[in-house]
Amino acid sequence: MKYMLLIYSNAESWASLSPEQRDGLTTAHEELARELTEQGLLVSAAGLADPITTRTVQVRDDTTTTTDGPYAEAKEHLAGFYLVECDTIDQAIGYAARMPDAEYVAVEVRPVMDMSGLEM
């Protein structure tokens, strides 16, 4: 089963980190990605650009509107993700708990629906 490990952050938590803590985050992600790759569990992973570059798209009554940034009321933003292939959700939770981001804001674990049977 595939699981998305969604990494959340916010400006306050990032600003509160020392340069050493930021380096530690990078190192921890490199080590985790290497381990997941070696085990054949990593499908994909990426960090996302700063939320200021985000565009939110909505369609209402056949009219498309685009606004800058994520929803204004959101305090946290999606900072990155890992897509992993795990036997159980508990295994995916174990990897999410090892992400340093879980100590500062949160990492969400979400099963990915299999849509391979759909005709496209």
C-alpha cells in the first residue's frame, strides 16, 4: 500500500530554528530518504517551494479564480512529502515519526487510493 507522508511547517517554527537545527533537519531527511531508497520503499519525495509562490485555484459557476498563496487563514502549510510503499499504516507512521518535522509542527500519514483500474 502506498502512503503519503505530508510534512507541515509554519513560519514561526522555521524562524525559531537555529542554523544547526536547520542543518539537522536536512541531514535527517537525507538519511531517511537514503534508508527508504535502500529498502525499496521510497516512491518519491520532494520539498515544496515557499508558500508565497502558491496559487489557489477555484471554479464556481464555470468561472475560474486564482489567488496568491494558500488559504489566508491557514497557519501551517504543506512543506513537502514522501510517497512510500509500506506493508501497513503502522510502518508508515513509524517513518513519519522519524521525520524531524514531526517534532516542530506535524507529519500527516494518508493512504493513497489505488486508481489503476480506472479507464483514462
